[in-house]
Amino acid sequence: MRPDPIVKMGLLMGKNGIPLAFDLFPGNESEKVHMRPIINRVKNEFNSGRIIFVADRGLNTSDNIYFLNGDNKGDYNPRDGYVYGQLVRGADAGSGAYVRNIAFDKATGEIVEGRELTLDTEKITEEEKYDGYYSVVTSELNMSDYEIRDTYRGLARIEETFKISKTEFESRPVFVWTNEHIPVRLL
């Protein structure tokens, strides 16, 4: 069995849980760059107005958030919105954030040798307080806490839809000669 996906699928669903559109893209490309074209396509095909995009943190990069919402400097923003979840403590820093006296070689990226490295146990203890906590981040200032929570729960419906489709989807390897033939095989 091939470990890397040959094709990835992005799915857009309405707030009622009904799939609106999907997009297929090469398995070796990041899904982050494929979000904008599918949103534009759905907005054009369905003549939809303002949307609120709900996704995991991986899709909600700063570029994608700016694409949806602009600079969001005012209380009223007619552009599209977003809701996403993230860990309360910044796990993105990596384990190096908890090591004292660490330095990296700029040319190789390797740890510089000859330094005494120690764990910053105070920092670890401080951040342990936030383990397991998750925050929901949104552009929607006029929504109630309950509306934001319910909107974010839509992500679970998307994940469940994928889980079901992956479980029930039985396919054999199919050889196609052009990219245009791939979506037809998956419908």
C-alpha cells in the first residue's frame, strides 16, 4: 500500500451539513494553498454572500485569514469570516523553547556543540497549566459564545463526513492519463 496519498480532497459544507463542493489536488501539495480557489468557486457558482469559514488550524494560515477577512480593524467587517481552534499554549515553538543556552548553526541548522544545555523547568511547569486547553478563535464579534461554539462544532460534522466516506469508499487502483480524469473516477 502506498504511504503517501496520490490525491487529496477538500470538502466545503454548508452550515446544515450538506456538502456544497469538493476539490481534488495532488497529494504532494499543501492543502493550505487550495482553500482560496475552492471558496471563490463556491461563491461564484452559488452566488453566495458572506461566508464563515470553519476549519482546523492547519488551513487557517495568516494568508488565508487575510484572504477571508482583510485587516479586520473595525467592529463591522462585511468580508468573509472565520472560526478555528488552536491549543492555548504555543506548541509551535517546539521543544527548543524549553532548553536553556541552546544555539543553532545558521548554515546547517544543527545545535552548536560545546554549550551546556539544561531544561527550563520553570517554563515547563508554567505551561503545564494550559495542557489540554483549546481556544476558539473567530472574526465574528457579534456572535454569542453559543453561536461561536455551535459554528465551530460544524468542523466535527466535516470530519465525520470524511470518516464515513473514507470507510465506505472502496476503490481499486485506477490508471488515468490526465488530471481531468481523476475527479470522474471519484464521483
